[in-house]
Amino acid sequence: MTSQKTSPIATVAFVTMGCAKNEVDSDHMATRLAANGYEIEEDPESADAVVVNTCSFIQAATEESIEAILEVADFDSVASGRAKLIVAGCMPARYGDALAEELPEVSSFVACGAEKDIVATLDDLFGIERLVGSGTELVTGLTAGRVSAYVKISDGCDRFCAYCTIPYIRGRYHSYALDDIRLEVERVVSEGAHEIVLIAQDTGRWGADFEEPSNLAALLANLAEDWPDVWFRVMYIQPEGVTDELIDTVSTHENICNYFDIPFQHANQRILKSMNRKGSSDEYRALIDRIRARIPNATLRTTLIAGYPGETEEDFEELCDFVEESELDYIGVFAYSREEGTRAYSLEGQLDDDEKASRAQTLRDLADAVCAPRIQARIGTSMDVLVCGCEEDGQLYGRAMCQAPDVDGVTYIPYGKPGDIVTVTISDVLLYEMEGSVEP
């Protein structure tokens, strides 16, 4: 006697905009839906419901999310009323009820923090009734085969940087419990992940809000020791979060990537104060020196904002000098985006868009000129590379510990299969991409 497969309630596809934190939220929504009778569909045009998980951190991200929503709304399935369109994430959190008037094509809105209710939301749309309290479970297997996985360790932010919308979108800072983080790591490792990338708006604050405070160093040590064959990487550590204890923890665990992603945002002390941030070019250089004194081969990434209100030519020159002198490995540059609802929106000294774009491009060009030689200096060194997959032409690629997912380029390699860690010699580079070979 053969068992019959139960038909799904409906098929659901996800379109995810923005950062890795949104990817995690989409994965969690998908796993809850899969555990409760829905089938996850890869092709949005074929699905019975499409969830667009939006980003609204800056205006450009909002515009991209709106374009994605309207594109889905134009699908024959959605336009005809056969399929449901759900908008989730940052846009509903930031703009609230106003979205319903602007986007009548949308069947339902799910704001940040309400992702756990996605099953109830779709059940309501499809007329499904369940027992109270059901529909919240996660399920393993949905992301099987992924060699690298993001794991959120907290949400929200209490910093209220003058240019930033995150506290208004994501709410106040709250750390996730250690046991919950461990369960998530265990889940994705069981599905094949060989690298865990810990993310949050402010990873360096993890544990400070507990009744019995803890810290990021303790979390990393706990995870690294219990999963010794898995790489661990941390992103988005604010400068104050890079403690001596954290540096020592990274340096003493071989499976923690010697990688520090520290968003400085600027180098001029007056501009930083206006941003409601602490620090100065001298303090940041001292922090870089402190890291490199303990971990000489550490990889350092930062993000910088060009064209902030009140930024004079002298302030911008100081920022450029900082980039030239600080020996950073990777630098992301953004032109300041004037966002309604933030304190910086009403500041005097707003620069026009052309000037902001010009300064940002100047800084990007300078960053490439500074960082490219540091990448080139890796030629001849031996590196372990996590095999990630193949290009369309069959070329294998992976990432070394000095390359974070999505932002730092990849390493092309001659052998291996996804999930393997292979040792190669870096034989060539092309800006941020590297090529590995095997010594004869």
C-alpha cells in the first residue's frame, strides 16, 4: 500500500529585497509556512501567493522595493486575483497604514517583528482554520545544501544615529537568547552549512541587555567550541563593540574568521558627533592598530557615508586621508540619503545630490586604489577556501576567510565540491576576485 502525498494548502514564493537580515526573515517565514501545509515555490509567477519582503532603510531601497511590488502586481496571476500579494518587512513597519491606500493591489501587510504570524496571515487569506497556537513552528530541510548561512543574534537598535531609520523600523535593541541562537545554528548546520555568518544591526551589543549580561566574545567562543568544523564570521560590529576580549576570542579560535566588519561611517569627529556617533580618525586608527597588533593578518572592512549634512571640503579631505592611511581591506561607500523622520533630515548644510554623488564616487575610487594592492599582496599565500558552487561555465568558486558573502568577491578554484574546504595558493587577483591554484 502506497501513501498519498497530501496536497499543499497553496504554493508560496518569496521575493527578498535588501540586506542579509531580510534573507533570514524570509527563510524563517518560509520554514514556518512549509511546516504548516504550504509549499514553497521558486517561481513567483507560478505561485498562489507571493511575499515581497521589503527594505526601506533608505529612499533608494524603498523605491526598489516598490518596483518589485508593482512588478509582482502585474503578474497575470496576481492581476487576475488568482494569486495573493503580501508585502512584508521594512516598508509596512516604516509607513504603516498609508501603504494600504497607496498599494491597493496588496492583499496583506506583515511588518517587521510580525514574521512569526505569517502562517496566520496566509491562513486568513486562504480561509484556513487551525487550532489556536498552531502555525509557528520552524522546520528543517528547506535550505538544505546551502554551504553558508546567516544567523541573526539580535534585532532592533538603540543607537539612533541621526541619519538612520532602523530604530523606527525595527524597534529597540533586543538580543536573542543563547539557546535560540544555538538551535538555529544546529538547524542550518544539519542542513549542510559549513559557515555561519552572525548578523544583527549591532552585533557587538549582544547579551548586554540580558538580566545576567553576556557579550559577543562569550557567544562566539561557545559556538566555535561546540561546532569546531564550522567557520564563524561576524558582521556589523560597531567600533565600541570591538573589545580586547573579542579580539582575543577571534585570535584563539581557528574556526572564527579573522574578519572585522566595523562601520565607521566617517572619520571627522564633528561629523560623527552630528551623526550621534562616537569616535574620531585618531580613535579609529588606534582601534585598527590594536586589532592588527593582536591579529596581524586580520581582514578589516568598513562602510563610509559621503556628503553628510554640513560636511565641508576639509571634512571630506579628512575622510579621504583616513582611507589612504588606515590600510583597510574592503570599504563600502554610500552617498548620504536624506530620510524623512530622521534627525539629520532637518539639519542645515544639506548638499545637493550631484555633490553627494561626486564625493561618494571620489571616495569609491580612492578605496579601490587603496584596497586593491592589499588584495594583490595575497598572491603567493596559501589559503583555505570554502567551495560554494559553480559559475554557468562550470568554473568552481568559493570564499576564503578574508571574503564575506555577497560583498568581498570570490576565489576561483581548480577542484572540490560545494561544502568542501580546499587549500590553494593564490596565483592571481582581479581587483577583489582571487584565483587559487594547486602547487605541482
